[in-house]
Amino acid sequence: MILDPQLARLAEWFAALQGRAGELLDQRLRGDCLGGLEQVALTLEQQMQPAPPPEEALVTLADDDNRHPLSRTRWRAVLEHEIRPAIHGARDTLNATAASFTGGMAAAGLLTDLARTVAEEPELYFLDRAAEDSGVAKAGPVQIAVPLRRWLEEVFAEPVRGLIIELTRRAAALARDAAAELERIETVLDYHLFIVEDSREVEARDESAHTGLGHAIRLVRTLSERSARDVRRLFAWFVAESSARMDDALAPLRTHRPDELMQQLEARAARARPSWLRAQRDRARHGASALYTRAAPLVRELAQDMRRTLTGEGPRIGYWDLLIAGEDRASSLPAIYRRLFGEVPLGLSDLYQPRPRLEAPCRKVFETWLAGQRTALLVTGDRGAGKRTLVNRVRAELHGELPMHWISMGPHLASEARLCAALCEATGAPYASSFAEFARMVPLVGKRRVLILENAEQLFVRTPEGLARMQAFLDMVRVTDEAMLWVVLMAAPAATLLETCLRLPLYFGQVVEVPAETGRFIENMIRSRHRVSGFGLRFRERRTPALQRLRRPFTRADMLPDPGEEWFIDLERMCAGNLRQALDYWLLSARLDPKTEHDILVRPLPRRRGTALNDLSLSQRQVLVSLVQHGALTEAQLQEIVRSGGGGIGPEIDDLRRRHLVDQGGPGGFLTLRPTAVGPVTHDLRWRSMI
């Protein structure tokens, strides 16, 4: 027979079990994990201290630019030898803690002790029934046998076992989330402390590094405080819930209410049996709740849309208007954030999105030429499609110590003599004034080398002289492709025209066409660049008009889509797979959240194209076609190509400049497409079958 002191010992054992759970959380989470985070924070704060004066450090032979070596390599050394080991140590501790909780090893002792203690209790417990009325004469004590072990198993052990399992699950999730956040902080430091060596200015490098350290310290401190708070809340939750289960189990035993205990056991057995009526009632209740949850927002939105339709409110600007006129589109963003959405730095591989289908043929050209065979590479695609980034990636992987020269064509190199002078200067060949003469000088250079020519469409003008110049260039490529590997980058509209006029692909061993990318690729590219910035990310919801959803109810499976998912779906349609245009739209939409100052808030883009390219004359569209195909032209060259009658094309060009579609500048007054207008103009002209 169990006496009341024995019940008290059961309660004391349970209090000790709760204490062991608290010690487990203290040892695994507060001690090991939070200790590692604190060490990371101290390491970062130490690096924020001023650097030692330059005269206190040794100058080595590696100082190849007559500057102190620590002025260029200090931050990289700090990252590799001080910060990264601390972060990796803390992250390994967090992962090990999460694994111990997930595998059940951490809480195995608690579960074993719980099962053993309940199993050691007697099967039956003889409980005295309490007197119900003190005024009635008391008879002898009435003892009732109750199934104590079953009672403790169902009312106490089973719920507490579930609480311990939930405790370990939450502790593992807490450790995993902290490890993932620490990995994100390391990526932030990689960008700010590794990429700063691209800059030649000491102040710029130090400013970027201190910005990254400040971000990282704030993130680590926030993570440590949040984790400590979550651990305290987790233990308090476990103590409250488990104590309630113990009170429920001991209350009938302490107050000597065997009838209540037996009634609860019978009720539990009855509830365990399935009830058809209860199942139908629960199903109806859940269905009504779900229907109200989905219908209430729709009714509210429908009322708002009807009001806006009656008042005539609606968007007045299109996404092409926004892109073409967006001069200061990213002025509200930090400079270090805007830099992430420019050209991909080769030193930060996380920003590059692999394109195996395009990389393989480019890599094969390099390998074929290095094996001694004659070949050349032509890469075509719209401006902003990623031709330069693709070639940069392949040459960085394969060229090794091979001499390599990169020439970017522009209006200053559009003539044959100037381009030959640039080729001679790059390769060290004697001066040549024509492509044929340069081809004769190539054997004098000696060593084989790679020559990359970017924006080659600017060498071609749609005139007899322009076709002759391009033919001479292609003949030079064919004659010299054994001593030089020619990699020519050309815009797709010009390449299409030259394929018809001069059979362009016959002069190259491999032609790689860079196509428009998918929406998934563009989303991965943008999100990977954003992740290294250290900022949070939120998308502002676009309220899809309820009237539109009612008119076309089957066009969407989800009536209230995710804002981020919907934004990237719209982006794929707007930019037509052009990477540069997608990045421009991101900078147009992204703003620093004024509420937090640590998050990037992305606003929804308009759905309509707008009116920027409407009401253009045929002569104006022909001017745009010429600039898309050739890059930069003078007004006289455009006049010769377009051959419009009357007073020339000057008024048409002036109107295009007022529309922010064309810019004019440089010593020769060359006309070029506005950079933000290249994508919309190319897309519009291709839709009209003019290119």
C-alpha cells in the first residue's frame, strides 16, 4: 500500500526531473552554444579596434606596388585567421548540439527515468474514500482499489513523454536556426572583408570592412540575445506544462477521491472509441472556419475595388516608363548594396550562377586551342544577357599563365586604324594600320595568346564601307586563329544581320548563343546577391483586384499568392529573361525600410508596359534599330543608314532624346541608346519583327 509520504517522494522525484531538464538546456544551449556566440562577438569587436601604425609592421618582398602589405591584406588575414575559426567553432558546436537533440541522445536519460519510475509503481493502489459530510456519523474507512500504474501512465507519463520530445525538438530547431544565421553572418563578412581588396583606396577598404564588422556584431549580439531568451522561454514552458500534468495526476490521490479517478479513466476509454457524430461536427466546424477565413478578405477587397472602379482610380505608369526614366533609381540604397547588383566580382563565387549548358562549349574551345588546333569563339546575345560574365568565368578557370588581353570596343575604336593600334599595343606587335597588315605582324609576337574583343558590333556599320571593314576583320581572324584565340562578344541583333550578309558563323569554330534565362534562374541570381549584404528582405504585398479575380476565377490556383513569388513571376515577364534588366528592376523596387533600417523592402512593380515607346514614327524606330544593331553611331551615319527624306533625321533624334531613349556625348557626338532603355527598346523592336 502506497502511503502519502510515498506520493510526496514521487513529487520530489518529478521536481528533480525538471531540474535535470533545466541543467540539460543550460549545459547544451546556454553553456556551449551561447558561449561560442559570445566568443565570436568578442573576436569581431577586437577587430574593430584601430590597426597598428604601418611603421610597426614588417615590409616584405610581396609589397609589389610600393605600398605597405598590410594596407591590402590586413582584412583578408583577419577574416581567415581570426574571424572564420571562431565562427566555424561556434557553428560546429551548434550543429553538434542540434544533432544530439534530434537523435534523442540528449534526452534519453530523462525518458528512461520517466518510464522506469512509472513502471516501478504498484499496479493497484488502495485509496481511502474521503468523508463527504462531516455532520454524519463516521463509519469505518472505506478503501477502494484504483489502477495506479494505468492512471499515472495515461494522465502523467504519456503527456510528459510528449513534452520531453517536444522540448528536444524545439531545442534542436533553436540550435539549427542559430547555426544557419551564423552561416549567413559569415557570408556577410566574406563580402565586406574579402571583396574590399578590389579597391585601391585604403579609406574605401576600411570603410567597407568596418561596415561589415558592424553588421556582423549587431547580428551576432541579436542572435545571442534571442537564443538566450528562447532558452528561458523553452524551460519555463516545459516546467509549467509538466507541472500541470503532475498536479492533474496527484490531485485525486491527495484528496482521496477514488470515484473521480475511476470516472476520468472511464471517460478516457470512451473518448478513445471513435464517434461518428463528433467527427461530423468537427468536420463541419473546420469547414465553416476555413470558408470564413478565405471569404472575408475577398469581400472586403471586392468592396474596395468597386469603390476604386467608380472613382476612376488606377495605376498611371508602366514598368517600361519606370525603367527608362529611372535615373536615380537606387539613390536611397546603401552604396555597398548597390555594388552587389553590378558586374559579378570574380573573387566572390557565391554571386555567380552556374550555366553549364553555356560554359561547356566555351571551355571546349579553350581546351581545343590549347591542344594546338585552330579555332575561335563567337558569343552572341542581347546586351545584358551575361556574355561578359560567362567568358570571364571560363577564362578564370582555364587560361592559367596564358597571356590574355581584353579589348572593349567603343566609338573611340570604331575605325580600322584605331582598333589595329589597340591590338598592337595589347599584343606587343609592331604598329599596323590595317587588319591585313596586323595579320602579317602576328607571327612576330611569338608566344600564343588569347584576345577577347567585347562589343564587336560597333565595328560594323550597315554601309558598304562598314561591311568591307567587317569582312577584313573576319579574314584577319581566320588567318591568325592559330597564333591567337579570338573570343568575340557581339550583340545578337548585329550577329543576326551579319549571319545573313557575311555568313558570320563560318569564321568561328564555335558559336555560343546566350539565351534569355528562366524566372527561376533570375530569382536565384538576385537572392544570392542579396544574401551576402547582411540586410533582411521583405516584399510588400500587391493587392490583386478582387473584380479581376471574379472575372477570371480559374487563372490562379491561389487567390492570395505569396508576394515574393508573385514579384518574381512578374519580373520574368517584364525583363524577358534579360539579366541586366532584371537587376535594374530590382534596384528600382528595393528600398531601405525606414522602420527597421536593417531590412530591404521590395515594392510591387506595375503590370502595364506604359507609353514610353508609343507614338514613334517609322524613322524613329529605324534609328532605334540602327543603335540596337551597331551600338554607337553619329547623326551622319544614321542619316546614311536610314536615308529619310526631307530635312534629315535631326528632329526625330531630338524627340528620342526628350523621351529619354537616346543619349549623345563624347568628342565625336556619338548617339547611343540610354542604358536603361536598351532592354525595353530591344524587346519592342523584336516584337515588331524589326530586328
